[in-house]
Amino acid sequence: MGLPQFARATPLHNVILTREEFKTDKSRKDFVNVSEINETFCRQVLAKPGGERFRACFQCGTCTASCPVRAVEARYNPRVLVKMVELGLRDRVLKSDVLWLCSLCYQCEERCPEDVRFPELMTVLRNMAVDAGYIHPSFAKLAAVVAEQGRIYEVDDFINMRRKQLGLPIVSTDREEWGKISQSLRFGK
Amino acid sequence: MSRYAFFLGCTTPVRAMNYELSTRRVASKLDIELVDLPFTCCGYPIESINRDSAMLMSMRNFALAESKGLDIVTVCSACAGALTRFSNAFQEDESSRNRVLDQLKSAGLEYKGSAKVRHFARILYEDVGVAKLRETVTKDLSGLKVLTHYGCHYVRPSDSYGEFDDPEVPHTVDDLVEVTGAESLDIPQKSVCCGAPVLSVNKAVALSMAEVKLQMAQAAKVDALVVICPFCGISYDRGQLEIEAEFQRKYGIPVLYYPQLLGLAMGLSPRDLGFMMNSVKAQGLLEKVSGVKA
């Protein structure tokens, strides 16, 4: 018989499509094409610090119900993301822009009955996405500033002048000192 | 007199100088010496890109504090969270520890693992204590109704923090507020996310997240929101102006950093506490606080 071409998965449509799109879209994006399944993805995630716990997920949805991002953005659904990782949908997960929507607030981690530690899983997935070349542009920009300055905002003369007026100490990065650390930093492969 | 290495983080010294100014003023009133060191980013924003690099960045700061024999105090909840989690990982995970130690060594640094980190609000609560803080209050702020906002990483993940406050129903900042005489309203979801971490990824989502709390504050007719994190402050203060413009709604809710509120109660002037740098003007609140000229 062989495997069917499509395997019906747990509802994925909230991640891939909005409800409205789902009703009208005929592209069957909510189905999992077995050729998409990457069999080693799951094991790779499990092997990373922070990824060890995700297979304990039993899809209760406490994370999604607790999620402040989900509360305002229907496309984002932590429960479904965990399911997608479990299904081995590597490319869909790593290329997805919703991967970068998690605010890392740890509300879901606090409430998860299975101790899945979703924010830590998120960190693992984002790191993998970066290594695969799918860094979100805003993070790429941020990394460039950090690599050079050692901080996420440049402290220019204007800022320091304002600080001086307020009686606050000057803020500056010793480039030489920072350079010794930054040469050990890696922001993607 | 207690001494701490003052970890400002990236955001506070650039975008929340009112928070920094009021913290320094309040600390000096309480005989807490804040020592400035050439710290760099805590690693939090880099964790999403490369966790190992973020951890090294974090530990560089601990090495610096340890070399001066100081523990770290930070005013940013995100910094407190990242520094605490990476410090725990350094203690618990031998392979990460060895890697970090090697990297620090090649930068001419060493770290024995002795430096601790806590949020400034936590130090006020745990070390100074509510009773002693109350003695510093010279101007009772009764009549003010405020809503507290904890900021995610002040209490979560709770296992990293040794569960010093309840992650679902936190109370420490409310207790600190009530020291001043102001009333802290008992409204659920005090530790909801302000949306700031999503701001650069999807602004509409971030602003909608921030608006959730503003709606609560408006419904409760509070005089101010009280925050303890520069990201939360920016989301609700500067973000409020953007929300008002973007969504055509009016809030006008002043957003105070806790040291600004405490400072008023200690009799410090609004100018000394950086009120002129608050985006949503707190004129009404300052007039309501008797004896304080706006």
C-alpha cells in the first residue's frame, strides 16, 4: 500500500493560514505532505540544551491559552509549533516568520503541565533557523550592532551630552576590551 | 551602606534616563552605593540568535563584577532574567561552564562563579525591606490609585529565581507601592507581557499587546501604571502615544518607574526624578500629590 501522500495532522491551519484563508484556500496547506517530513529534525532538537523536553507535550493547549501574543495574533500558536516540530516539518518551522513572534515571556513555561519549556524550545529553533540562514532581518540588524558596540543601541555623543546635562555618567564601550570577547561570538554559521 | 555593581543594560541609559536618574537618587537616599562598571549587553537579545554566544556575553559581565568583589543589581527585568538564567546554567552545566571559561580566558578574564544578580526592586524588598522603606517616606501619597506591572522576567521563569515571588499572583511590587501610601489595585494579570520583545518583529502585534494593559488601567481609572523594566516603560509610555495615534483612541495614563513613585514619597522633586522625560505627562498626578509643584 505504501504511505498516503498526505497525512492529516492536528490542525495546523492557524499557523499556516488565518481562519478566513483556511475557509477559502484550496491549496491544502493544512495537510502534511509526507515528503516534507525530515526524520532527523526531531532528534536534532532533542539533543540541544532547551530542546530536551518537547516530546513530553500532549497537546493540551495550555501554552496557547496563556499566550499574550496569541491573544492578539491568531496566526501564532505555540501548541501547533510543538506539533510541527514533532512531525518533523523542519523547513516549515525554520522558515516561518511566526517563529520570531514569541515574546519569551515564559507564561506558558510557568503553566505547562508537562514541563515542556516552550521558550527554551523556541530559542533552540531560532538558533537552528539562524544557522540554516533564516535569521529575521530585525535580529540580523541587532546582531551587527552588538558585534561592534557590545550593546544593542549605539551610545553616541548626543546621548552622552544629554546624560552629562542630567548629571549621569558617560556610557561608552572600550572597543579593545569588547573585541577580545566579540571574536568568540558567533551570530549564525 | 551596601554596594552593588550597577548593571544599566543597553536600553535604560539611552531610552529610559528618567528610570536611571530616579533609581540613582532613591538609592543614594537609602545609602545603597551603585558602582558603574564598563558592562556590556546581558546577552538576552542574542539568545535567539546563538545561545552560546549570549551566555558568554552574560558571563563577561559576571567576571567584571567579581573582579571588583561586587554583586550585580539591575533595573531591567530582561537583563535580570538573562543574567540569572545564564548564571544558573554556568553553575549547573559543566560543558557550558568549561567553554565559557576558555573563552573568557582567551579574553584575559577569569570567573570563579561567585557574583550574584538581583533586580533593584528585589533588593528594595528583600534587603531594605518594606518597614525600613516606610521610614523614608516624608510625603504620603494616599489618594493615588495605581496599577502595577511586573514585567515577565522579574518573576519568570520562577524556578530560576528560587520562587521569591508568586509567578501567577506576584505581590512584591504592590507591597513596595503601598509603602508610599498609594493604593495598588488588585487586578489580575499583573505579570502579563508588555509586547516590547516583539516590537521590532511585528509592531502591530506589539502595540496590541501593550494596549491590553492600558485598557485595564483605563477601566480601573488609575492615576498611573507603575513599572520596573525599561522595556515595559517604553511600551506603555512612548508606545501609548503610538497606540493613540495608530488606533485613534485616547488613554493619557502616566507611566511611572517605581523609583519615580518612591522618590516622590521621599520628598524628591519631580525634576530630580526625571519626570520631564516621561512621554505621557504626569501633570495631573503631580498636582494631586499635595505639596508637589508640577
